[in-house]
Amino acid sequence: MAKSGFVIGGIVGAASIILLFAFVFVPTQEMTSPELIISNGHDATSLGDENTFSTKKNLTLVELFKKTEQGVVKIETDAVNPVGNTKPVGSGFVYDILGHTITNAHVIENATKVTVTFLDGNQYNAEIIGADKFTDIAVIKVNEKPRLLHPLDIGDSSVLLVGEQVAAIGNPFGLSGSMTSGIVSQLGRLLYSPDPGFSIPDVIQTDAAINPGNSGGPLLNMKGEVIGINSAIRSSTGEFTGVGFAVPSNTIKKIVPVLIEEGKYRHPWMGITGVDIDPEIAEARKLGNTKGFLVVTVIEGHPADDAGLKGVSKTLKIDDKEYPIDGDIIISVDGKEVRKINDLLVHLQREKSVGDEMILGVMRDGDLIHLTLTLGERPDQQ
């Protein structure tokens, strides 16, 4: 039987890299050695005029830092780590003049008290407004409105290009107001969310140094706009190795207003598990290519079941390994090609909401059929 994969609104898959969320635990008394490798962070920006994206001029790194530094904050919580009596420290940024601030959901997890420190050193208590563990985004709000709030503009992550220069500002290892720079290394990555089994689509990969403490801080383009929220790194040591990941700003735009209004975000849910078609599966099933997403399991009573999707029921053993020889293969969604799971995830994230219908193009027993699926709400636990 093939190994299972990602959970898309209910699709499950195996991890290919080790990821560490970029938040750091520091001692409750003071920040000490850089050996402490867990860090917390937050991203927030105001709703900027999207039409100004192409007309703003590029800034130098010095200009960029001066423009945005007052909008980036340090976030601490009382969620003490029992090992070493340490507490989380991360980053965040101001979203609007009402005091809403964006961070990662994992930064404030299990917290009953959240403290925000601004550039001028003033600290304020903040309340948790809402969090979405499936995209690792959270909103907090400063209880005592500071005299000067400096919301950051949110850019359009869909126009990013590989090779474009970017900068990250945050609190690596608790060192406030640190900036690093680099480029967009790749786009459209899948990042496992803090909720096991699910994944965040459309994620930005960057080589701008992201270390423990950067979590939740902004990833900025050279116009000074937030184009991502720094969330995780690929590392075997827990420290920067050249590969960092940021949840894109267009996901922030979709999730944050709902969190402010309702306290939670309802993600669309299909209710299937499956894997990408690989050469071994393609050979076992005598397929002409390796495109598409194989439905392995259909969860009873959920949208895919209602739509009539069928999972794997038969396997063939080849060289002591079992391969699925039936089960629907999704090859398109709403007329768009599905090459791999990422295409389906990105479509769900960008275009769909709970209650929406979508048309699936499905290969079943060599024939192409089309099924209409009405999306449900993703359950809290798989």
C-alpha cells in the first residue's frame, strides 16, 4: 500500500523535511545563551491600498528598516516551558490603528497572558482575539492603546518572483528589532501546520536569516510591504541553515479580518486522504503519466463521501510492496489541472470557502467523470 500524504481539508501525506517553528523559549529571568533554539513571533499589517503595489518605489535596506521598525513588536507569553523554566518570545507587527497585531498561532498557544513590547520599550498587555492553527496565524489586541501605532502595509504575495529581494524583521533569540535580508528562494511550498497532519499551501521560501524568535515577524518586500509572516525554518539544529518559510500575505488578508470579526476561521473541508501519483503507482495502474492526486480514503459522512468519490479498495503486491490499483484520481478542479496535491490545496486556500461547490475531474477505471462536491467545515481534529 502506498504511503499516505498530506491532509487537505482532509488530505493526508508524509513529511519530506524536518521543520521547526521559529519561536524561542528564553529564561523567565533574562535572555541568556544562543543555545536556546525555540522562538515565537507575530506578523501584522494594516489594510493597505492594493492598487499602490506597482507604483511604490523600491527602498534601500536602510530606508526599509526606518519605515517599518516602529510597526514590529516583541511578544512574550506566560506559557512556560517546564524544561528549564523558560517562556516563549517571538515577533509580531501592528495590523491597524485599533491595536490589532498579527502573530503566529503557535506563538500564543496555551498562553493566558500576552505582553507586547514596542520599539520605544513600552510594554502593554494584549488580549487574544483569535487564532487559526491551520494557517498558523493569530490576532492579538493591545489593551492600552499606545500613543503611536504604526500599522504596516500588506502587499500582494501573488506577484512575488523567485530572486526578488526581501527582508525579515523580528526578535531572533530575543534580540529586539533585528533585520536580515535575502531573496525569495521559491514559491508555492507546502508547510506543515502546527495542527498535525494538515499543511499550509502557497508558502514562501526565503534565504533571509530566520532564527528562533523570528516567528510571527514580517517578511517584507523592498517597498516596505508585508508579503509574508515568518513561521518556520528547515533545520537539524533548530537554527538558521538557509531555508526559511513564510505564510503569504494573501493568506493573511483572507484569514485576519475573519479572526477579528469572529475569533476563528472556518476552513473548507473535502474529507479525503490520499497521495500524489508517483512512477511506481503509475506503473502499477498502467497510467500514461504521473499527474493527479490519488484518493486513498473517503471519510464517511463528509463532503467527498456525499459527492460519490471512491477511495482505494484493491492493492497489488509487487516486490513485496503493495500498490493501489483502484481509487479515484483527481486530475482537475473547477477546470484547472491538478498535477499534485499542491494545486488542489492552493485552489482551496485562494478561491474557496465553506459551503462552496467545486467540480472535480476524476479518472475512474480509465474513464473521465465529473463530480460536484459541496465543501464542509474542517473539523478541529483529524
